[in-house]
Amino acid sequence: MQYFVQQMVNGLTLGSIYGLIAIGYTMVYGIIGMINFAHGDIFMLGAFIALIVFLILSSIFVSVHVVLFLLVMMVVAMVMTSLYNWTIEKVAYRPLRGSFRLAPLITAIGMSIALSNFVQVTQGPRNKPIPPMVSTVYNVNGISISLKQIIIVVVTVALLALFWYLVNKTSLGRAQRACEQDRKMAALLGIDVDRTISITFVMGAALAAVAGTLFLMYYGVVAFSDGFVPGVKAFTAAVLGGIGSLPGAMLGGLMIGFIESMWSAYFSIDYKDVAAFSILAIVLIFLPSGILGRPEVEKV
Amino acid sequence: MANIAQAMRDETATPIQRGLKEALYAGAISFGLFFLFIGLRTDQNISNELILVPRWGLLAIVVGLVMIVRFVYVAYGQPFMARQKIVNVASGLLPDSVGTRFFRLPYFIAALAIAAALMIFAGSLDGIFGAGLAGYMRFFRALAIIYALASVLFYFRAFIHAHFSALGIGVLVIYPIFVVVALTLINGSVASGFQGSLKWVDNFGIQILIYVMLAWGLNIVVGLAGLLDLGYVAFYAVGAYAYALLATHLGWSFWILLPVAGFMAAFWGVMLGFPVLRLRGDYLAIVTLAFGEIIRLVLINWREVTNGAAGISGIPKVSFFGLMSFNVSDPNYIAKVLGIAQSGAYYKIFLYYLILALALLTAFVTIRLRRMPVGRAWEALREDEIACRSLGINTTTTKLTAFATGAMFGGFAGSFFAARQGFVSPESFVFLESAIILAIVVLGGMGSLVGIAVAAAVMIGGTEILREMEFLKVVFGPDFTPELYRMLLFGVAMVIVMLWKPRGFVGSREPTAFLHERKAISSSFTKEGHG
């Protein structure tokens, strides 16, 4: 039992990170119907920016409280990563908005390749380790819960609350939901569609940057190629939960996190990704539009 | 009101003013983007800790370049393109196109003269100009030759356009012979001609043709049937491992295993096809991606059979239809049978023709299938699935045949790949390969065989040629390694080509089935990839 709960805790941590990335995928998909393949690399950029900020900070200040450190890393990563995603949207996706469906997908894949190689060229291909930032571990009834895991879950919950407020209670969120339902009608009613889409990309990037910072804090290492696997997992999570649905993305992320940690605990660690992908395929056979997705109505 | 005032200001601003404004914006944004990544570099010091190395000079250069490019584009590029569309009042004609202005006969003759002169004095360049300047001279010579070749292509463009397929196949057939003859003439001996041809035939010819074949195979699934497949490389892997395992364990020959590998890949195509029959669009895309990853992960982890990440080596070579072999130790080694000098180039040239034949087979089958009921059903499925079902087409078998046929050609290409490398490992079958193949299909203009071949040549050949650009070292210093920038440029090129031609290189398609007369439809009226 203890072992099981321990794995639940690990799965929750992992799932929170996947969920944060998945929200970016699902929001962009909901509003412009495009798979933003570069989102995984946006996450990696966020982690890298956090790394560089960490190095700058630790070379200037010797002893500062670690929470302050994390906060600064997170905020800078959010701002810089948002700038990246904003620029990418403007340069690579917006000109193709009226074009056929695969065109933005291909530019997104191109951007993904370009971003990861840009980081490789400018920062070198090696793994970048940092000294552990937080190492406290609490022991509750034989279950070890590290402070890192608590931080991850708390930050995720806080961000989700903020995010929920933004999407459901503000005029910006209303504009986003309007664009999601019918972009043309929204434009006719005076909503600046371009601006709303830009903001959606910025929001997605900010969440990915937080996920990147948490990833860096949790694992203590990042490399230029780290965007792909979490990106694909998060995308899987978004599809599993029903792409376009925000609670679905978080749910899918948690599910993928649980499946992975349970599978590696009870079966084999080698096949954990195979398990996650197979469960995706099986779920989609029975629920072709994901768990919380709206079934697509075919119109003739 | 503010918006209107802003628009008025934009209207009255001269291009130079607008260019300056845009350049400032671009500079500010690129400074923000590159500040952390180019301005600082994370590096390990002696005690293995990460430290930051500032590179402010490089950052300034990059930001400056972005500003200059943006300024030139807004201040001169955009007005120039706008002028190209305005008819001259006096003559009633559009201005000369960029091409006709750029490729003038005097320029062509001058380029030829420069190239010839620099060719003749090639040996004494170092003596006359010194090593540094001579490097630039060679760079200049390469430019002159490229210009001359491009002019020839430009003058005969109508002819080339009319006979593109025949010319293309002709060029492909004589390509290895041409390379060997040309290198023999330059180097003065047949042996060195064969030796020097290795690189050109292998790295360029075979490499590009493998991608052409893979893209033509994927084209059946994506371009014809409209099913978005992000895991095509899985079938390539199945074919490669089928050949590698069966050939090393059972010792069967390539010619038996080629159909076997194709059959196995087709089987896996159907295995993938069944569960995804009900899925559409992006759900289909993610499941195919997951399928590709599952195959790769199984290849890595099923160590007893696949030898894990280390891969399988010592895969036997293809024989010349069992008559002659390409192993030096065999009694029927080709050089011994024919009584010629030993060379590794024979095998590469043979492989080149083999992959050319396989690729042409793919094209031939695609063209023939398009005229058959199943091909027409694919295209109908791509255009409208509901209409398709209403007309009584069995969408299940239609989708499954598309997956199986596409996968079969992937399997052929895979077994060829294993035979050519002599070594397979899961490293070769990552998602990036699927993405590159899909990109080639889309960049070529989905459904167009010629466009896809051109896209493969441009994208793969373009990145391969970076390895040859030694002269860039003269410009950027001896530490400069162009290969490092290969995938970066590939990604950027994907974006730029897509923005420039969103429909791909060949953007219109002709219907296979038609009433009374054949009318080309602009593909902007068709929808595709809805899955």
C-alpha cells in the first residue's frame, strides 16, 4: 500500500508537468485547430532560460532564499518564452492561417527542428546539470515526499486556479472562447481575433515555461533534445483528455503521469512509454474523441 | 481614431522611413530573443560546474544582421515586388521578370569567361593572390559556375518544363556514369574516377533517392488517401529489421527478402490501420505517431532479438542477382568475373541503380493505381469521406489498402537501407525521419510525384551539400563547421518554403477522372489531409 501511494505521489508530480504543457497544446488547438508541434521545444526553451537565469543569479547573489530564486527563474522564463512563442506565431503561423490544414503543421514541425537545433548550436549539445536547488524530503507514514514534489503540485494548482479565472471570468477569456466557437462571428462582433490568438500563444508558452522551470528543478538537468519526449507525451495527454478541452488536458496529463509511474513500478521501466502510447490507442478506439472531448458533428 | 492616424502615418511614410521603423522593431525583438541564448553560453569549467561565457560581440552581429535584412526587405524588397505588378503606361507591358533581368546573355558570357579563367589558373592561384585571397577566388569561381548552369536552365525552362519527367529520369540514369567519367577526366585515371565517385553517388544519389522513394510511398497514404500519418518511419524500420534479422540468421538473399520485407511492412500497415479506422484528423495523426514510437521503443528494448540500441551489424550485401557478388573474398567477386580493378564504387553504383529502379517502381505503381478503382476511391476519400460512403465505397478496405500499399513501399525502402548500410539501429528510425518525409510530401505539393522528387532533391541535397562547403571556412574562420547548422537550416528552410509556397512546389493537380475534358484545378479548391 505504501509503495502504491508513493507511486501515486510520483505520478502526480509527473502528471502536473505534463498537464501544464498539455494545456498549451489544447488551447492552441481549440482556437485555431492546429497541432503546435513546436510546443515541446517551447517547453525546452523555458527550461533552458530558467537554467541561464539560475546561473546568472547564483553568480551574483551567494545566499538568497530558494523560493525567491525559483520565482525569478519562473517569471523570466515565462516572459522570454512567451516572446518566443509570440514571434513564432507571428512569423510562421499567422501568414498561413487561411491556408490548407497541413501547411501550419509543417511550419510547426520546421520550427520545432529549428528551435532545438538553435539551442544545440548556441549552447552546445551536452547535458546541462545544475546543483540541486531543493533537497528537503519529508517522511509521512513511510512515504517519502520531497519538497520539490510539493512545490510542483502547489505551483500547478495555483496556476490552474489563475488560469481558470482568466478563461472563465475575464473578458479576455470570453473573447478566447468566442474565437474558439466561431472565429468569423467573433470578428464581426468586434473581437480582435489576431490579438486573441496571440494572447493564447503567449499563455500557452507561459505555462510551458513554468513546466520547464519545474522540470529543471525536479531533474536538475536539461539538454537541447529534452523538448521532444515531454512534448509528445503532453500532446498524447491532450488527445487522451479530448483535444480542445482544458480540464481534459489536465486530466490526460495526470493519467499519463500515473500510467507511467505505475507501469515502471509494477512492470518494466523500459516499456513505460509503450504502455502510455498503447493506452492512448486503446482509449481512442472506444472513445474516438478523447475522454472529455466533444464528439465532432459531421455536417454535409 | 488612433488606429486611423496610425494608418495615415504608415501611408505617407516613405519606404525608407518604414524600413527604419521596422528594422528597429525587428532589432528589439531579436535582441530579446537572442539575448540569453547567443549573448551568453553555458559551458563547463574544469571542476565540471556550469559557468556562463559572455558573447556580446556575436550578439551584436546577429541583431545587426537581423536589422539590416529587415530594413532591406521593407525599404527595397517590398516596393520592388509591388512595382513588378504595375504595368508600364507607355508600353502596356509588365516590367521584365526578375529572372530575365538576372540572367542576361552578357552576364552569362562573363560568368563563363571568369569560370574558365579561374579554372585554367587554378594551380597558380595560391601563388598569385596568396592563400587567403585564393580561397575567395575559388568561392567566386563556384558562384560563376552555378550562375552559368542556372542561366542554361533558365533559357531552356520551357523545354524542361514540358519534358520534365523524361529529362529527370534520363539525368538520373546517366548521373553515376557522368560522375565517373567527369572525375576520371579531372583526375586522369579510371581508378581515381571510381574512387572519387563514391561520395557523389552514395551521399547524394542514393541518399536523395531513398527519400524520394519514402516520400512517394507516404504520398499514397497522405497525398492520395488523405490520411495524415506521422509514424511512417515505423514501416521503414519494419522493412529494415526484417531484412537485417532474416538475412543474418537465415542467410537468405536480398532478392527473396525484398518481397518478404515489403509484405511484413504491409502487414503492420494493416495492423495499424484497423484500430485507427474510426479516427479522424489529429486523432489519427497522434495514434500513428504513437505507433511509430512504439515500434522504435520495442526495437530498443527487445534486446534478445534486436540487440537493443547497439543495433544489428554485419548485414550481408546485395548480390548482382546471384550471378556476381560484391564481397572481395568471394570467388565470384565482380572484379574477378569481369577482370577489372577492385573498387568499392561498383557496389555503390549498383545500389544507386537498384534504388532508382525501386523508386521508379513506386512511381509507376502509384500512377497505375490512380487509374484503378482503388486509387479513385482513395482520392474520393481524401476529398469527402461522407460523400464517399454515400456512394457505396467501402471506406474500411479503402483505408486499409492505402495503409498497406504505402507501408509496403516503406518496407522495400527499409530493406534497401539495411543492405546499403550493412548496419541498422533504432537511431535511424526516430520521429524526425517521419517528419522529414512528411515535410517532403507536403513541400512537393501533395499528390504530385514530380513535385515530391524536386522537394526531396532540394531539401536533402541542400543539407548534404553543406558538408561540402569548405570555402565557408575562409569566410568564417577555420573553426567553422557547416554540418553543425545542417538541421537548423533544414528547419528554417521548411518554414520559409511553406510560407513562400503554401501549396508546395507543384500546387495544382489534374483530376484522374473527368467528364468531357481535363481541367486542371487549383488545389486551393480541394481539401486534403482531413483523414
